[in-house]
Amino acid sequence: MNRLQRLLVLPTWLLAGCGRSPTFNILGSFFPSWLICLFMGVILSVIANRVFARFALDKEILWPVIVYPCLALLFTCVLWFIFFS
């Protein structure tokens, strides 16, 4: 393949992943599944915050501004891999 052929084939490779979009029908509106996983990840990180506060572990976290969003991202990715992998 020469360079021009590669450049012409590249958009088709990039669009090949757009064939299936996992969505949920909630009250007649379709929400992407990653948005549902993100919402659940934030809820789980809030629950983790309450558990940390209950056992006084939240005082040990030096930078909660970094830790809790990373924890929400971790929960989001784990939920995504469990349900949609």
C-alpha cells in the first residue's frame, strides 16, 4: 500500500467502531451507557467517601481533590468492563 491509499483507508478504520452504540432507553430518551456508568461511579465514590469518614480514614488522604475523582474514574471503568466488555 502506498501512502495515498493508507490515507484513504484510514477514515474507514476509524469509523468502524461507530457501528454499535450501547445506549439505554430511559423515559423515551436514549442515554449512552458510559454516562450511566459515570453516574454510578460518582455515586460509588460518594459512598466510599462516607465509608472513609465513618472509619476516620478520610483524614489520611492528603489530596482528596485528586483521590475522589480518580476513585470515581476507577469505579466507572470497572462498571464499564463488567457490563459492556
